[in-house]
Amino acid sequence: MKTCIIFNPTARGDKARRFRKHLDTLAAHATLKPSTAPGNARTLAAEAVREGFELIVGAGGDGTVNEVLNGIGDVPDAFSRVRLGVLPLGTVNVLACELGIPSDLAAACKVLHSTRELIIDLPQIELQLAGKTTTRLFTQMAGFGWDARAVELVDWPLKKKIGRFAYLVAALRAMREPLPEITISDGERSLRGQFVIIGNGRFYAGRWALCPEAAWDDGLLEATIFPRSTWPVMIRAAGALLINRLRALGGVQFLRAPSLEFTSPSPAPIHVDGEYAGTTPACCSLRPRTLRIVVP
């Protein structure tokens, strides 16, 4: 299978260093395309589709994989011809966790030679960015309100030093800010909260099953709605997550539908797959069984 691997050559950390040591080996089996700036992986992925690659791999974190996904989507009918591959080199790698792709680089590379693929629903979100409506694809999740604001506030030099704990620092800062209440509607029922997670898969920020009934091929998105982004609410939900009882004991609400609309009295921040994307108003929908991903 004609394979292209898109990666960030300036990425830091042990995983990135081990990846660079394997570049010569990888180059014997695939074409390597280094990204040079934020957003460049998207351009490279679209280029790879037009060059006839059948497997396009995002080597990095969930943000890099999301850029590659959107680059594939920029070419008409590309998803009928191209598979997405994942080499988890990032801080959290939620998608890889859900897919069961090993964090060990050598083992993850072996997955790319697999003939097994998973065909999943492909979510997309229309949202506001710089005053314009734009569309972003995502694989795993989108977040509204508190955690999206935390993503905005992440200090990237600090992230290079302390990894995922930089998100905790940013989350604490975001919790001190006033956030608008977000209304989520499936066309028949409406719910409200200051923090909302939309799941195509179950996992969030690692292996936390924040959308416990989400399934990749059921034609539905699952929304988990926190009424307030306060310490008591978060502590209660965290305790329920630890014993796998979020639905019964977490103090949150759930909504499942093929499409969801989001409004708020003032713009609320949104992230997709852990990357800031824009603000409300927004609409999420699905392309049923569209994305082909190489899996173990």
C-alpha cells in the first residue's frame, strides 16, 4: 500500500526522539513529509491524496492527526480511496488509546502494515472563526466552554516542559473565568450547561470514558453536559468516572442524536480533538461510516 507519513520534525519529547531515530527505516517503506508550521500537515495531507497515496499517517498527537484528517477531507471523494493511519507521538493520544494502537513506536509501526481497517462515522462541526463560518472534521471529540477555554490558555513552552500537566494549569485558570451558558439542542429536546463534551468515541483526555455509550458506527453523537464548571461539579463527576458510574452518579446530563446545535448568549470557545477551533454558534453532524482507519 502506497504510504505517506506526515510528522513534525521539531517535536520534542522521548517519543519524538525515538521516532526520528526510526526515520531511515520508515523511509524504506513510506514517503515522509515533514510539516513546517501549524496547519501545514493539512496542506501536506491534501497533497498526498492528490499524489495517489492510499494510506496517510499522522505521526504526532491528536492535533496533528486532526490536521491530516482535514487535509484528506479537503479533496473531493478522498475518503473512498484513502485510509488514515496513526503513530501516537503526542502528549495524550486519545484516538490511539481508543483504537488500541500501542504507545510503543515499533509496535505502532507494525499496525501500519495491518490489512485490518475500522470504518467509522465521521463527525464535522460548523462553527465561527474570526467572524466567519468554517467547517472542521474530527475523529474523537469536541469540547465547548470550560475545557476549550483551557486549550486556548495552554502555555506551549510550559507544555514542552511538563507535558499534560500544562493542561491542568490552564484548566485551573479557565475555571476562574466567567463562561456563558451553552444550549444544546437535537431539534426536539434542549439542555444547558457551561461545559459540554461531544463524543464520537468514549474516551477523553486519555482513557476517561466521558461519553460512556458513544459508538463509532451507530450514526449518533453523544453529548455529556455539565451544568456548571465549578469544583463541586467536577469533583463529583471525577469520582463517578473512577468507579465507572458517570451516568448514575456524575451529576451530568446526556443527549444522543445524529446532529446537535449549540448556541450561547455570548461566544463560547470550542475545541476539536484537543485543538482550539472557534466559537459558538455551532452545529455538529455526522457522515455515517465514512472514515477508514488502520487498526491493530
